[in-house]
Amino acid sequence: MNRKFASGGWITGWNPENEEFWRSTGKPIARRNLALSVLAEHIGFSVWSMWSVLVLFMSPEIGLDFAPEEKFLLVTVPTLVGAILRLPYGWAVTRFGGRNWTMTSSALLLVPTVLAAYFVRQPGTPLWVFLLIGATAGVGGGNFSSSMTNIAAFFPRRHHGWVLGLNAGIGNLGVAVVQLLGLLVIATVGDSHPSYIAVTYLPLIATVAVLAAFRMDNVDAVRVRSSALPEAARNRHTWVVSLLYVGTFGSFIGYGFAFGLVLQNQFGSTPLQAASLTFLGPLLGSLARPLGGRLADLRGGARITSWTFGGLAAGTAVLLIASGVHSLPLFVTGFTVMFVLSGIGNGSTYKMIPTIFAEQAEREVTAGGDAGAAFRRAQRVSGAVIGIAGAVGALGGVGINLAFRISYAGETGSGIPAFCAFLAFYALCVLLISRCYSRRGTHIDPRTEPHRTERVVTTDVR
């Protein structure tokens, strides 16, 4: 291997599927890069979701008086931009390398953070200014796609469910942490100092960028051919998995951004009351993501994802009941369960990606194709699909916030119409999994062959 840290070179010959290489050389390098990737993604999520906290501070008392639908629009914009950026971010890490791009993308987080720290202190700032600043915060959402693509290249396929779940789960914790910080600020200095939240992240962002520059690596395995993205886009399973990820990650990030505003509008909660409740769901949902990946390793991604959507549908029914009887405890409980289920579904859905394309490679080999070429292509396409699914899935958060905006601005003045739409979508996802990914083709039991999990066929590709 050639390691040129000083010149930003690449580690060549990276092959984690080789057991001897993995044990002797690959594992410690992969774990070090995973730790720093998780940290960078965590900070990115915090910056991305910062506006879900800042809007709770906006009130006439500090000269920032916006209507509920304007606040929902404000949290929608960073969600949308973050979703759009995920595709180029996923490509960028394959072009520039994990070390180089993590360093650059982390430094970019200084832009929305500095702007937010300054303008939330300016009474009378118009909505359009905050919308532009919120758009720049979308760079934090793009970090997810580049991080997942990079880390997938470091580890063997049999560990992808757990590793991708861990990487994304701790990254997702950024949503809960920034909300906990908001609670801390409100509880200690009151609800008139939103800039303290943004200022806290400035040294953290700088530290992450420096650590990425000196302690991360570029590996040649992350490179993909230019044909990988078009090839992935032509495969129908890319869009099926992306739609499922709309339901899992879209729910997580959409509810994470909107939960505080929903409590304020549905139950008249104060900023302190809302902040004291909003962090728990994202916290548990983030911690549940590695569990979802691990369960998918053991039981199959399609099966766990299907169970998750069934649970999300049941949880939505609980929210409808709670809204009807105006029960805050039942509402918060239902929402918390929804966060946990979305976290599990995030992990299991991402596990489906390498499994689906590994199965297609196996079928190609069975038909007489070259095994090495087939599985290398499967790995390249899987990396591209991770980027596509991450981008499309984040659009689910946009849809959720727009649905809430329309729902609360409507005649009912409640979230019930939005919840009805979510319930219908979750039911559709259950039917989609049943149609596309049955267990009929399973021929390897991961419980009896744990070292071959990457070849578990959990789908019947139709």
C-alpha cells in the first residue's frame, strides 16, 4: 500500500473482502476513519437541523415575529437544499477522496453557522434573509451522503449493516444534540439568545476540519467509474429503495425539524416546553439506527423494513387519536415511538442496498458471468445507489414539513390531515415491499452462516 498523507495521496490496493488484509491492515485504518467520519457527520447534522431549534426562539419579544406557516417554510428550506446536495456530495467523495472531501465539507459548515449567529441577533430581519441563511445550512445535510459512501468502501460487505447504521446513527444524533443545546440555552439564559446555539458550534466545526485533514485517509476503493451513477439510475431497485427511504429517513428528519413547531401549534407549548420534549425522539431514533442495521444483518433488510412501516402506520394512528382527544402525553409518546421506528427503518433500508446488488451479481455468476467483475460492479453500483437513496430519502422530510405547513394553515388548524396522508404512504410502502422483496428466494440463513452475511439473499428480484 502507498500512503501519502502529506500530499493528500491515496491508499491503493484497498481490499477489505480479503480476510488476511482486513485482519492485519484494514481494520484499524477503517475504524479510525469511521470515528472521524461519524464526528464530521454528527456536526453536519447539527448545523443542518439547527433551524428546527432557532425557530422556537423567534417571537415578537426579540423582534422576529413570523406566522406558523412561515416557520414551517423556514425549516423546509434547509431540508430541501440538504436533499439536493446529497447527490453531488456522494459523487464528490468518489472524485476527491474521503479525507479531502470531509475536510472541505466540514469547513463549509462555518458559512451557515456564522450567518445564523449574526442575523438571529438582528430584530426585524425579514423572512427572506433567514430563508437564504437556512438554504446555506443545507450543506450539513449533504455530509451524510459523502460520509456513507466513503465508509462503505472501507469495510467488507458483511459489516455494512452494522457499520452504516453506526455511522448514520451517531451522525443523526446531531439532531438531538442541537435540540438539547437549545433546551440548555433556554433553561439557563432564557429564550432571547438564539445566537448562543450557533456560536457554540464554531470551534467544533474548525476542530473537525483539522482532524479530518490530519487523521483521515483517501482509499482507491471509494472511486467509482463514471458509468456507475447512470447504471444505478437505470435499475428500478434504486428507485424502489429510494422510495422506502423517503418513508424512513424522511420521517426521521421531517419529524425532527417539525416536532417543536407541531407542539407549539397543536398544544400551545412554550419554547421551553417544546425544547424539553423535542430532543427525546431524535435521540432514541438515532440510537435505534445501528440496531436496525444489525437486525437487518441477522433477519434480512426487507423483512425488518416491512415490519418498521407497519409500526409507523400504527404509530400514526396513535397520533390521530391523540390529536382528536387533545392528549399531549399520548401525542408525545406516539411521536417518540415513531422516531424509534424510523431509526430502525433507516438502518434496515440501507442494508438492503448492498444485498440487492450482491444478489444480482450472484445471478450473473450463476448464468456464467465472471465473479470478480460481477461483484466489483455490484459494489460500484451500490455506492451510487447510497447517494441516490440518501438524496431522494431526504426529500421525504421536505414533504412532511410542507404537509404540516398546509395542514396547519388550513381550515382545521391541526395536523390531522397531514397524519392521514402519512398513514396512507406507510401502508403503500408495506405493499411495495411485499410486491418487490418477498422471502421466496432466500437460500442462506445469516444466523447459521454469519461470516457470509453479505451474500444473504433477502429479496426475490422480480
